[in-house]
Amino acid sequence: MSPEQQRVSDDIAGGPRGGVRGPFHALLYSPKLADCAQRLGQYVRYDCSIPQKLRELAILITAKHWVAQYEWFAHETHARDAGLPDPVIEAIRHGDRPDFSDEAEQEIYDFCTELYDNKRISDGTYAKVEARFGQVGAVELAGLLGHYNLIAITLNVGEIPVPGGEKPLAD
């Protein structure tokens, strides 16, 4: 490992992730990219204004969109621990629209799936997210999705396996 790779690796391990796992093994080949990705990821995952349960919902939707096995594996438990109901998690895993009892969950789901399906967000969907989370929250949600798309693509290109060889998502 080069000194720059070691510095970035130490930064990742010393932060809230507590270690270098998953996509960071691949990203460290480009330490500058790894550093930028880990700093953005730390913000959108731990510090942005969107509540944790809803951040994890958006991450699972992204993992399903890309069939990013490791991303799903890494975040399913976080989503559950943050309070995302099992029926919502399982519906997303199987590609079904969940029955939501929480309006905020439905708004995040609609924002994410509309973006992935149409490459755009309708004015109505954006207005609901903006009304609930403000302009900052809407922009941070877009940033969260952008970051986790980078992570999903990196995982898939690098063929980063799930420990034990599991495949939690159908191809």
C-alpha cells in the first residue's frame, strides 16, 4: 500500500465505519477517489438531514436497482435497526412496491424509483419531498443517491463478494 493509500485507509478505519470494507477495497486503488468517496459517504450516511431510516430505505432501493449484493448485505440490517419495517424491506428485495404506513417512507420510495425508472423526478414528487425535508433535504437525498450509485457500480465492477458467498438479491 502506498503512503497515500495507507493514509486514506487509516481515515476510513478511524471514522464511523470502523474499518475498510466492501467498495473501499476497490476504491483504494485510486486513493484520491477513495478519499473523496469516503468523505461524501460519511456525510450522506451519518450526518445529512434525512432521517436514518429514510436514508437506509433509499440505499436499499439503490442496491436493488443495481442488484448490488454487497450493498444490500451491508445495509439491510442497518435499515431494520433504524426502524424500517420488515415487510417494506422484503417488498423492495423482491421488486414489489411496499404497502407503506409511513408517508415519509412512501415519498422517499417514490422519489428514488421515479428517478431510477424515468431518469427524472416529477414536480409533484419533488414538491412532496421538499415540503417535508426542505430544499436542503431534497438536495441531500439526491446526493445520497448519487453516492450510493457510485458505491453500487464500484461493487459490481469490482465484483466485491458478500461474505459467505450469499446473494440476498435475485439477479
